[in-house]
Amino acid sequence: MTNTPLATKPAVAAPPNRPPVIPLIINGKEELAESTFDVISPYTNEPCWAAASASPQDAVRAVEAAEAAFSAWSQTKPTVRRDILLKAADILESRLEQNAEYMRTEMGADVGASQFFIVPLGIRMLRDIAGRITSICGSVPVVEEEGQSAMIYKEPMGVILGIVPWNAPYVFGVRAAACALAAGNTTILKSSEATPCSYWALARAFVDAGVPAGCFNLISCRPQDAPAVVNAMVEHPAVRKINFTGSTAVGRKLAAVCGQNLKPCLMELGGKNSAIVRADANIETAVKGVLAGAYLNSGQICMSTDRILVHSSIAPTFIGALKTALNSNLDSSSPPPTLVNIASKKRVERLVWNALENGAQLLSGSVDEKTTQAGGGVRMPPILLGDVTENMAVWQEEAFASLAACMVVDSDEEAIRLANNSGYGLSAAVFTEDLRKGLAMARKIQSGAVHINSMTVHDEPVLPHGGVKNSGWGRFNSSQGLEEFLVTKSVTWMD
């Protein structure tokens, strides 16, 4: 009897050197464009590198490349697509530290958020999507007519346009591109101008894994060129669906263009997420969940906790513990967390000053200009507000920063009313020791997700992700995420 060596993973491609100018990827080839734009690092508020700025003509070429590649890719066996996506995940994992560094440089994330949360989550999502490919199948219903039979097919749609934001590039890029590819579609990814290098690194992993030319195309452009570039792709007849992750304001404009062109769209938009702390909540659990939900990744997550609704009977204890925990996490020897750019920082400061001028209390943090721009970067310490009211902008508008506001309530019903009194509906949390009551409250909260005794920021491959109301429609992740990129066809015949 001979010993059989254990199977090992195949070698993955060596990481590419970052080009001086971050290129486009069209039909499997890296390209520069006639113009470029600077990418500003929040760490220094200075350019870190430049990226190619695509024209509408470049965007159309990317669509045409995806259209030409669709026929062959859509006919590949599920196991072939699965193996390519699994290899892309292996490549991303082998380049994890480098890719996390790109993300930190471009959008200011810390090591914990980039290297141990966002990049690994994107890799897990990619493997989960790959594993679902072989489960795509139709059905054989029994029809009414005697002597007639039918089949229901699940088929790829065609060319998919994905438009993605800056704050979690490896997660959003995987969702937008890998789900489309897994279902047999081809895709164009329009990256955020704030994180083009991260999206280039993601696209290179797919190219290096063997995704055929034209199946995964990458476009970046200057902000002022984005409407023309995006419209050129949406209006192209080969583009069959658009998925967008980003702000509600931009989502409204994009949905209007999609509607004019009768193109279906999947929208994952903003959130104004509430954490409800019931009278029977475990204080330690609630403080931990609220703190992480509000300030992870500098609060620059669509599921971040903006609103804290705490029952009056435990409000002094909970708020005191929250302040203590927040202040103990601050290191005076380290600079404050970064925000993505100066415009974001100024917008958040206006929200805070407006609230303070109208009676809110600053429970923790500072809006002193000198301390928030220490070291020349775009920085702002975590801020916690108390005594806010419903009519304050800070209570109604998405902050997307290290900012949370507390309101004291006298009942569960009041907490639910306040949580639902928002145009948004993406994520929520309920902290309670009574699971039955927590589940009952979850049924009444108008949100795409409710997490009992954990933070509002909860995203994993097996859970459908998306919102209601102004937070969008459609779902990423799990089997429902794959269904978004398939069409259903009925075929009948006479026996």
C-alpha cells in the first residue's frame, strides 16, 4: 500500500505591481485613457496616485467587450465558473495584506476594518457565491393541458452594469461582479473615484484567475464625467440590468435613467439605522453592540448605528457606560479616525453644530477644527450626542461618520415609532434579554434586517442583504442574490 500525498491548493498568481496610473480593464487588457484624475488619501489630504478617467466612448467599448464575451461565458459549465471564482478567492486571500493597504491609503480605513473585516468578508462572499453556482436550476411544473408538458429555465440575463461606492470596495465589488459572473452573465464594474486602486486589485484577481477576456471589465472616471459615462452604459441596448450601491440621492437619479430605458435595477442605498435598548437589556452587551455599530470604519458603513433609542429606566446607566467605554477606547497619542474627504467632514460638522445650537448635548467628542485635522489628514474624533429631537437634521439625515445620537424613550411602542419614522429602512438592532419580545419588535420595525443583541452592522454571505423604503430594493447575497441576475423562461411542448 502506497501513501497518497495530501492535496494542496494550486499556486496562485504573484501579486502585480501597482501601476503608476491605475488603469481601466477592457476586454481583458489594462488601458490608460486620454485623461487622469488624482486620488486623494484621507491620511494626508494629498494625492496618493492617479487613475485613468474613462470617456463615454471607453465605457461603450467595455459594454461591447462584455456583449461579445457573453455567448461563450453563458454556455460554460457551472463547475468551470465555480472553479474560476474559487481561484479568484484564493488569489485575493494571497494578496490580502496588500489589498487592505490599498484600501487604507485610498479611503482612510484602519487596519482592523480593512485587513480583518472588509477584505476577508469579500473573500468569504466570493467563495459562498462560487459554491452556489452548481445549485442554479429550473423546475418541471405540471400544467393543466392533457398531453402537454413544461419546463422552467433559469438563464443569465446578458451584460450587467455594477456601480459601486468607496467605503467597502472588496465587498461591493464581489457582490456586483461575482454574482453576475456566477449566474453566467458578463459585467462592467464602474468603480468609485475614491478607491479605483482597490477595485483594480479586485479585477486583477479575477483576470489572473482565468476569467475570459471581456467577461469582467473595469471603468473609472472623474466625478464630473460620471453622469455621461454611466448614462452611455445604461442606455446601451446590450446592458440588461444595473446594480447600484451608494447614496439615496444618486440612486434616485440612476433609477430615473433606468426607468426611462426600461432597465431593471437593484438598489442598495443609504440607511438611518436605529439601535433600540430595552429596559431589560444587558448593559454590557448593548454598549458593546452600539459602540461597534456606530464607530466601526469611522461610521462609514450604510448599516452604521446613527440613532440610539434607550428606555428611560436604564438611560442614565446605559449612557454613562457608553460614554465611559467610548472614552476608554480613545488613545490621546494616536490621531483621530479619518473621514473619506474634507467635504464629508464639513457636512458632518454642520449636522453637529446645528444640533448643538438647537439644544442637543455633546456627550463625547469634539468639533474643534484644530484637533480634527491633526497631522494634515481628514480626521474627526467619534462624537456622541444626547438630548436630540426628531426635527433635528442629525436625527433625520444619514451621517456616514463617527457620529451617533441618543434619544430617551418611555416604551417599546415609542421606540418602534421613532425607528420607523424615517425614510430609510436598511438595518436595525434590538437589545433585550427577552427573545420573544425582541422577535415581536423585529416584526414591527420597517427594515431589511433586524439584529437582536448584536450591532446593526451585520453582513455575511448566507444572509440576504438590502433595504426597504429609501434604502432601496432587491437583495444581494445568498440564493436570492443569485436570483437577481437570472431570468425565468417558461417552455411548453405537446407530448
